Amino acid sequence: MGSVWAKRVLFVYLLLVFILGFAGVVYADDPFDTFDRFYGQVQDDLSNPVPSGTIEAYIDGEKRGELAFQNGQYGIPVDDPYVEKLIVNGSALDNGKQIQFKVKIGGATYTAQTNPATVNYQGSMTKRQVILTITIPNTSINGFAILEKVTPTTPADNSGTQVKATQGGSEIGTVVTGADGSYTATGVSAGSCALEFSHTGGSWKTTTKTVTVEASGSTDAGTVTLYLGDMNGDGGINILDLLWMASKMGPATGDAAKADVNGDGQVNILDLLKVAANIGK
């Protein structure tokens, strides 16, 4: 009995030695035991805030930190403990080395200029402000977004459509069409770009289009048409919209006004026929 007990004690002892030794190896293999924290602004070379993207921080070509940003800011408000800062990991061996910052927008990556001009690793864990400036190539998307006319005699006014450009899951920016429906989206990078066209205050269906942006100059996105009939705002024109319109038959007052697509002051069969013709568009 004593021999069995002694073997068990020896087994537990050896197991503990192995576990502690393994933990020590893991700890020794982790070279990062300090860090720096950063906050600030992300802007283009004209001092315009960059809408959104991701900041990456590098030391000796190795990525040491990453943080998404919105509205040209990261880590702000500074004193809010729930707002994440850009953490750059390092060790005592990295003290004094320069940190390089890159900004990813969609599928494009830009090397950022910093203010202050040089940012060195300190490992102090304190918060430091760094303004990042990137130069975005002079590329753009031009096109037209046309609103379906209520009647053939309706004056052409295609203003007010919001055109949102997105690349790689990051919003590049939103522009608004002029009276002729024209728009120009700037700040885009070469490659695939998704455009979303939406118009508030009516029943025009939101539509999307994907274009391939040229490496330089302007890319022609052509013309898109926003069709009438998305009454419930679910992104489609279907029988549910007709049912909603049918429930509003009569004078076009209150929220029923948008169902009066032909503008005659009444929600009636003529409006339903107009929307029915757009099902599936």
C-alpha cells in the first residue's frame, strides 16, 4: 500500500515539474512584455479626415499592432476607458526603434507620414498622440443616378440621392447627386468598389452596383435608375409593398403620401399598377 502511495506522489510531483517547466518555456518564448498606446487622427494630404479603415503598426517590418478607425479618428476620446487605443507590442530590445504606420482602406495599403515626424518605441505604456497622413492617388468614380419619374410630365430633378462607396468592407465616403443626377466619388483606390444608391423621403428602391476602379483618372460607372415602389423599405419591390399601399387607399395624407406615386393626391389603383410594373426591378 505504501509503495503504491509513494508512486502516486512521485507521479504527481513529476507532472507538476513538467507543467511548470512547460509554462516557463511558453513564457520565455513570448518576446513581448511591454507596449505603447497611441491615439489621434487619420487624414489625407489635404487634411481631410479619412472616413474609415485600419491602422497597422510595424517595427523592423513585423506587424506589432492593429486597430480599426472611424471618422478620421482612433483612440478618441482619450480618457474614455472603453475606447480602444492602438496597442503596439514590444520588448526592451525594441526601445528606441522607429515605428512605421500603415493605413488600409479597402484593398489598398498606404504608408503614413506621422506627426511627430518620427515615432520611436518606448515601452512606457503611456498614451501618445500621433497624427497619420496618407496620400491617396487621384482616382475617382463618375456617374449618374436617375430617379424614376412619377409621371412623364414630372420635372426632372434627380438631386438628393446618396451614393456610398465601399471597398474591402470599409466605407470610403458618401456623396450626393446634383439636379441632373451626376456624382463624383473621390478617395477610392484601384480595384473593386461597391456603390450603394439611396434616396430618402420617398419609395425609391435602394440599389447597388459594383465597378472596377482604374489605377488613375476617372472611372465611368454609367447610369443607374432608382425605381419607385419600395414602400416598406426592405430593399425590394414586391407584393408586400402592394399590400401596404392597398391599406392606405384614399387621400394621400400622412405616411400614405409616399404611396401616391403618380402625385394626384389619392392612393388608388393607378398607383398600385405603377408599382406592380416595377416588381422585380
